[in-house]
Amino acid sequence: MKTLQRLLRAVPYLFIVTATLTTASCATEPSNPSFPLTSSQAHTAIQQMQSDPKPLAHPILLIGGFLDPNIAPDLQRIFFHTVTCNAKLIPVSIGFCTSFAECRQKVIAAVDAACPSSDPIDTTEVDVVGVSLGGLVARYAAAPDPTHPRRLKIARLFSISGPQSGSKLAENLGFTDFHKQIRPNSSFLNSLATQDSSANYILVPYIILNDNIIDPRYAAPPGQTAFWLPEDSPLPPHFAAPIDERILADIARRLRGETPFSHFPAAPLPNLKPTSAANSIDHVAIKRIERG
């Protein structure tokens, strides 16, 4: 009976991942030299991890994106449950929040409820997997804000298709003040960027090429480059990324304390020349990872 219940809970994840794998042999060039992983290799790695689940150092906070009623966090909760043992998984939806302040409060409240902390400023330390807007929300929730002094304490932030430097869609639309804050070079994003040098966590951003909602150029904070991957799914890149086995396998390895498939410095985006700033920030990222 318990086996059947586990299978039923896994059906949504298995269905979507199966759809992704049907096009695994159709991956397009270019490949990323800093993330040289195919879907087939990722699938094999995931099977190996599932056969030997590992305990984790921190709880995992799973944050969904805009208008997501908790679909992505729940799918990822199912996945990470299969590659870990006794892990505390905290899914939270910020899909219908109307401000970054509301998102911050909701995320911090979810961690405090699941893992209470007596610290008046910081929550219990967590690893975060943030999808789309969820990745940016986590970065903001960890930054100092005098109007909202309580902060999210992060060990590692895995941002999947997150608008860390803006959003192409918000740049073209931005139909509310909330979404206008996600436009490239907005006062909100520029202010948040000034806090990055004092951040004590590791940020690992991911993006699939041709994401027309975020734009791969905006998937990492200013001066950084996200770990990009070629399209490998019938789904649009932005919606394929949260369940892409290449990304999930890399995150799982990092969470389990194993050698990841991606490595810093992240390779420049195809057809874009690296800047001196990008090289400089990548070295900062390397030092943070070495400390971690």
C-alpha cells in the first residue's frame, strides 16, 4: 500500500520528466564547457543517487514563481525526496503575492514555521531552490532591509531561470509596479546588487537558452553568467528548466556534498564576449565556493 501511495505521488513528476526525456537525443548545439552534461548522463546520475540517498546539511526551501500555485515546488519536493534521506523539504508559493515585501515575509514565515529559530534577525540556515521569481525573492529575503529586519539565512541559493538582473517580459510589459521592479536596471535591482558583495551564501544560477521570459543575459546578478544549457525539451525553456534533469542532477550533487557537473567560472553565453567585470565576479564566486 505504501509503495502504491509513493508511486501515485510521483506520477506528476514522472509524467513531465518522461516528456522531457523523449527529446533527449535532439539536444542542439552549442554545449556548455562549464556544464558539459547531457540529459542521458543526467538521467543515469539521478538513478544512481536514487539508489543511494544521502542526508543533507540543511533543510531545502523550495520557492515557486509568479502565478505558480505551488506546482514547481511540489514537483521538486518529490524529486529531492528520492535522492535524499530524512531531508526537511519546505515548499512555498509566492505566486500571487503583490509585492517583494509580501514575498519576503511569506518565505521567512514558512522557514520559521518549519524550522523555528531563536535568532531575532536570521532564520534557520537553509539551502534554497528558487524557480523563476522565487530565485530573486530568495536573494532579496537574504539581503538587509531596514523596513523588514528579519532575514532569510541561506547556505546556497540555486536559482533556476530567475530574473536576477531583470526580465525580458517585464521589460516589455511590466503591467504592475511589482513587475516594473523586475525590469533591467530598476532601482530595486540596482539596490539589491549593492548588497551582493556582503552576501555570505553561494549563488548558483541556471538558465536554458532561448528563454524569452527572462532572457539568459538576466539570469544572474550583474557581472555574472548563469550556467546555461541548450534546449532539450518540447516545453518552452522557461517552463522546462524547473524539471530539467541536467539542472536537477547538478543541484542534487551539490546538496549531497558530491562533485557537481557544473564548475565555475561559468562559460560566457554563446555569441557574447566576456567582460572584465564578468571575469572578476566569477573569481569572487569561486572563492565563495572554496570557502563553502
